[in-house]
Amino acid sequence: MEEKIKITIQVAQRPITILIQKEWEHYFREAEKIINDSFLTFAKRWTYKDQQDLLSKILVDFVVKWLADEERLKAYDEELVPMMESLKSLTDTFEVD
């Protein structure tokens, strides 16, 4: 059974307590840092009335980047798989003593 722990992270100066798998803690800590760094960057660029406005912009920005990365990875996989199959065919022709 996976061990769960309760951690508190700060997002836009708001504490969030969550129950997570222990081995994922470093991901949550890194996410906390990335979100807060993005929050400061976005706060310098745009005027806002509510922190929720900035958090919404950050969320949209992250999802757009994630979708673009997924599309690039899919294209890479579509190119890589045939190359790997060709390499396997080539190596299958070699005899090993």
C-alpha cells in the first residue's frame, strides 16, 4: 500500500493542505515553486483586481504549453517508432556468434 502524507503548499500566498502519495512530494514542491514564480511574472505584466484572474491566466498558459508539448511528443513518437522498427529489422539480420 502506498504511503500517504499531508503537506501544505503555498499558492499565491494561500496555504493549501493536501493528502498525497509520499513519493510525489517533490513534484508538488516543484509545482508550488513554478506556479508562484509564474504568478510573480504574470503580476508584473498585467493589472488585476483579483488573484484569481492571474491564476486563471497561469492555468490557461500551462495547459496551452502542455497541449503543444503533447503534440510535439506525438509527432516525435510517430517518427521514432518506424525508425526503431527499421533498426530492429537491421539488427535481426546480423548473426551473433
